[in-house]
Amino acid sequence: MDQEEALIAYQIQHIRQVALIEFGTPFDELTIREKAETITIAAREIILIRQAATKKTYAKEKPKKLYYLSLEYLPGRWTIMNIINVLAFENFKKVATLMNFSIDEIEEAYYDPALGNGGLGRLASCFMDSLATLNYPATGYGLLYEYGIFKQEIIYGTQIETAESWLDRRNNWIRYAPQSSAKVQYNGELRDGVNKVGEATHTLVNYDEVTAQCFSVPMVGYGEKGSVNLLKLFSTRAMAKNFKISCFSAGDLAAATKYTQITSVLYPSDAVELGKEYRLMQEYLLVSGALQDLFREFFQDYNDLSLLKEKVTIQLNDTHPAIACAELLRILVRDYHTTIPMAWEIATHCLNYTNHTILQEALEKWDESLFRRLLPRQMKTIELINQFVCDEVRKNHPYNEDLIHHISILQDGKVHMARLCCHICSKINGVAKLHSELITETIFKDFYKLYPQKFTNVTNGVTFRRWVLKCNPLLSKLFDDTIGPGWVTDYEKFVNLRKFSDDPKIKQRFLEIKESNKKRLIHYLATLRKEREGSDDSLWAGVFHTNKEPEQGIFFDLQIKRLHEYKRQMMNALHLLLLYKEIKEKSYTPPVKKFTLFAGKSAASYALMKDLIRLICAISRHINQDSDVSPHLRVIFVANYNVSLAEKLIPAADVSQQISTAGFEASGTSLFKFCLNGALLVGTLDGATIELKEAVGDDSFPFIFGATKDEIFHKIDERSYKPGDEINQHPNIRWLIETLRSDLLATYPEEKEAFCRIASYLESKDPYFTLFDLLSYHETQKKCLQAFTDRDRWAHLCLMNIAGIGHFSSDRSIEDYAKNIWDLKKVPLNQQILEEIKDIFVANDKCTIDPTIFKK
Ligand code: F58
């Protein structure tokens, strides 16, 4: 038996052993779910070894550490990704064959961790991957929501939200971490006091105390040298102390479970008072838990608080954890007896803030009264901070109360969280160049005047490990064979793909890979339908096929992202209606068959976007059933978009739609995943598209259209945009509005009402310039179909696009943060420590290898 065979034999035996220990049943007799758990537990061994070695390495080196605070993560499934990251996947495939299980089934056995809404949460997860891969000492903090983002079902074209109980089944990657659990106080009254150096302090009495139990998940870096950092998630659920039995005895179950419920749901609706209170409770739970853990770790290594500045950096992912700005100051003065100037010095050095949007409605503001009642100490601290910063500003800008009005953290009965961040944080970054510029000109204009040195940019990126290595093995192999396998961790290698963009064999191979990914996707969608509806007929009616075999050469056009007005799925829907009209009237015949696929969730309370889902589904139904149009065009809406679905959709795309109103998409991140998987971008000059275009080169980026940010902002400032003018000037647009109000698409009254609402909205407001950009969009889409017919040129363009993607690896983003914001150094995993820990495992391993294993 050679070394590789011995390893495989060991792994098989290990899996069999785990099956017996965990389930008391031989592996072959387990259910798929049990098999998946068994494999997870077996795979965990090497990861726990690396985790222990990482911890010991950090303990030895005592490096500066990053504490990343985010209310959201969207990690995607862990098991297969982790196996890939520890370089065990090739062997694992052989194990799967020998043990007769399907890797896909194992992957599907777990639910997606549903801990985030969209881009912001997914970005946090890409960053966790890169931090571990690049050996940066970092811990992520978040919440373990019982019900994460809702599960979306589409029933008769309507979005129905159901609770996603992703944690129902146990997940073996999540482990209780009692040493990081924390006590968190809410409500109560303040008693004045002084600390040991005479600074005024406030002590809380008569408060409610909640235990935040901590659970940790290994964040597994890629490759032989990857570190294993931790993601620590707090939960209040299963803690007996959090259940107020006295309230229960008095007949008030709601009061009894008030604190066990804090982490029940991801961002509960903020439309009602209770919702707001829960959200604020969640935010403080995370902040308090994380900061307590941070100090615990710090005092394990040091006893001098003046070192905190050198040893700790904290990143706030949006303002959701902004209370940390007040809490860090408060803890330093109240619990660690620093002077206020020293606390200020530390906090303003350690904290940093990333902004993800310029949308006013997304900037967090809390009612002062609620804040004061729930978090009296933090409110007191904010008042002191505000007094201080306003005094300072008044000193430097006398008689300028207008400025104070704009920068005061407390204004009009609200606590402005972004303003708190701007005053306290050391660095404030946007997520793409355009966005970082825009925040200094719009929402943070006054702060930019006060603190220009704080503002910087870090353009987003995505991890190439999940977003091509895992989800697109065929294309990954093509990269191995062209630019060499180093691309997985060396994003700069991608430029070398330019050399292959004119190589006929490579182009042909690229096209074949795309075709095969499309086929794989269609088969997957068909099985989904079958599972949900008992029959896959409706799916096959929705896609191009011959006898339930996907047709070849179809153009796949994807728009997959959260539904929002500014993302303008509406414009895509209207474009499809126009296309329908032209095909029906025979004024235009698409040069290639086009398959448009939408996916994305709408916030439960976002009525207009729920109407839009109805519209897209109605358009889909109408087009797919029309015998004149459906031979050329098909449209489907795929329910319940999440990370795992994205992994299946993106490798099959020919183009992606990045068509936001210029200026409103801070960055976007799916554009990078599409590009990496060889899809071209149809879009506006917005967010990171501008930088991607620059990196790829204009000639290879031909499908840009629409108004620029300057045009849009000019029109907004002048209030000069009148959607009615578009309707009057363009018969096609008029036709669209009339069609929405007609009986063409609607099949029942609710649909008719929804489409009429959309028509009125477009006609009277159209705040995101849908009608304004629509016609140039429509033409660009047609140009795109035409371009697709030249297969050779298309393949060349795709390869040129991939060659430009390197810069948009989250590894590069993390290097930028490390250098420009965190001043963080890499700490390579100590190989001697790793070997020592491995030895302990081997010495205690009772598993003997059965030499006949390959013969059975
Ligand atoms: C997104 N924001 C941006 N927010 O929209 C996107 O352009 C950017 O690429 C991405 O962040 C990463 O920087 C985003 O996802 C949310 O999901 C918020 C969650 C909390 C409520 C408001 C939306």
C-alpha cells in the first residue's frame, strides 16, 4: 500500500469508526443526513488539529489581532468547502467512490446557514475565508439566529415567507464555546460613581441580565499553510437563566421568553416598536459579547492597557455594531479605570467602520427614548461623546449651528449611529472607489470636512475558493492547465490568461465547460421542481429542451440578487415585455434563444418589490406559454436564492445584469463571481463595475449603458426628471404602461391591482430612473444577443474578462485592509507546533488499518 492508499484507507476506516461511535450503526446503513454528519465529524479532525495549532501559534507570537464585528454572515455550506480547503478533496472523491456515497447528496444534506440578508453578510464570509488563508490573526463575531433569513416560496407568483429553521438539525461545525460566553445587561437605572483615577462613572442597578452563550465555527484557511480562525456566534436561546420562570408562573409567557428570543430571528421587522427593541437588543448583545471576549483574550497576554492600541483592531461591518464605539470607551473608564483621554485615545485608534450604502433609509437611527431605556449606560456615554465632539467642533467652527445640526449624534430625538462611527472611528471606508468618493460628497460631507484623514476606500472582493474552485471544477481545471494551480491563492496569476484568449483550443474548451454547466443547472432545477411539486413538467415548460434534455447553445441571462428598486429588476422585466412585443409582432427575431433567470428575496414588508415578483412571474408564465414567443425566449424565477443556489447558477451564466441606478449600488459583489466564471456584464457605470471595466479593458467590456452617476445626481438635485415625459415621447414605453394596466398579464384581481400599482409608480415617481434608462438598456441587451452568435469572439471576451478579475479577490481586499486600516501582520502557522499536535493525535489513535480495504 503506497502512502496515498494508506491515507485513503485511514480515512475510510475513520469514517466507519465515527459512524459506529455516533450512530451505533455501520456507515452503509445510515441515512444521507447521518452520513453527512459522520463525514463532517471525520473531516473535523484535521481542522481541529489546525485550529489548535493556530491558537498555539498566536499564543506564542502574541500578534496584533483583528476583531471583526458583523450582525450578518452568509457562509454557505461548510463541509465540502472545508474538505477542499485542507486539500483533502481529491482523496475524498476516491473515498466517496469506495464507500459508495454521492458527494452532492452529502453537501445537500445540510441547510445553508441563513445568518444574513445579502451582500454585506456574504462579504463578511468571504473576508473570513481570506483572513484564514492569508494567516491573519482574526476572530469574527456574530449572532447565531435560530431562524435566519426567511425561506422564500413562490406560490402563484407570490412571495411567501416561511421560517427557515436551518438549525433544526444539528450542525457539527458549530461548537459550544463556554469560555467566550458573556453576561449582558439591559434596562435598569444609573448610580453615579467615580473610578480609581477620579473619572465619573455610572453603575447600573435593577437591570435585566441575559447570558449570551457563545458557539464557535472554524474558519478554515486554504492550503497546507492555511490557519484556522474562529467565527464566534452568540445565542440567548438555550439558556435556562434567560427564561423568566416567575413571569411564566404569573401567566405571562411573552415576558418569560423575552430574553431567550433575542437571537431568534435575523433582523426582525422594524416597522413596529417591539421589532425595533429586539434589533437594538441584538446589536448590543453582539457588541457586549465581543468586547468582553476581546478583553478576556487581551488580559491573557498582557496587563497593560496602553498596549491595547498596538494589539487590537476592530472592524465594524456597517453601523449595526456601532454601539461598540460607546461601549469600548465606557468599559475602559468604568471597568478598567482609565482616564477619559486615555480611553478616547484607545477607542479612536482601535475602531474602524465600513459603510455599505448611501441610501438614507438604510442609515440607522434609534429613538433616543428607546435607547435610553434599554441601554442607559451606553446612552449616557453617547451623550458625553456628543457633548465633547460638538464642543470641539464649535471651537473650530464658531457660530455654525448648521454644521452642528449635521454632525450631532443626538438630533431630533434620534441617535444617529453612522455619526457616532464617524466621530469615533479611526478609518471609515466605502466598498468601491465611486462609493468611497460619494460618501465624502453626500452622507458624510460634513465629516469629511472635519476629518478628511479618516476616509479611505477598500474595494470589495470575493473568495475564489468558493466562487470557482468549489462551484466550477471544470473551469478551475482549465485555470490549472493554463495559468497554473497557483491561482487559487495568487490572484495576480489571472492576467496570464490574456495569453490564452486567442488560443482556439482553450476557447473551445471554455465554451464546452459553459455548456456543461448549463446542462448541470437545468437538471438541478428540474429535480428541485420535482421535489417541490411532485412533477418537473412546469420546469421543462420553462426551459429550452428536447425530450427533457436541455438544448445546447442557449444564451443564459441571470439577474440574481436581493430585490430592491435601485437594483432595477423592474427594468429587466420591462425589457422582457418589450422583447415579447417585438417577437410577437415579428418586428424582431432574436438571433439566439434567450433564457432569462431571476432569483432573489424581497424584504417581507417591501410591498412594491413583492408586486414586482408577481409581475416577473406573470411575464414568465405569459411568455413561456406563448407559442410565437417561447421558441425564442423563456423566463423563470427561481425561489429561495441563497449561497448554495448561487454556486449552481453562476457557473452557467453567459451574462449577468448589474443594472442599478448609477450611484446607488455601493459596490456589488456578484459581478466578480460572474466574471470569474466567464460571464460578461451588462450594466451601468455604478459601484465596482467601473473598476472591473478598468481592469478588464474597455474593448472587452462592451455592454455598458445608461445614465452616469453625475447625470442622475444632477437630475435629482434639479428635480428635473419627469417619467411622464418618457411615456409621452416613446410609444414603446407608453405601450408598457398601458399593458401593465391591461388584462394581458394578470390572471386574477390581486395581480391586476399589483400591476396597476407598478404602472402608477412608474408614471408618477420612478425615483430610480427605470424608464429613463430602459430603451438604451433594451438596445444593449439586443446587442448582447447578437454578440453571442459569434462564439469565437464571445469566448475570447469571456477569457479577457476572467483575466481582469485578479484584483477583485477578497485576498486583495484583505491585504488592503491589513495595510491601510488595521496595520495587521501575517502570522504563519507554526509548522513545528502543527507537527506536535498531529503527533498527539496519531499517538492516541487506536484505529488500525485493514489491509484488505480496497478488495472489499
Ligand atoms: C451591500 N449592502 C451593498 N446591506 O448594497 C452592496 O452594494 C455591497 O456590495 C455589499 O453590501 C457589500 O459591501 C447590504 O448587503 C444589507 O444587507 C443591509 C442589512 C441590514 C438592513 C439594511 C440592508
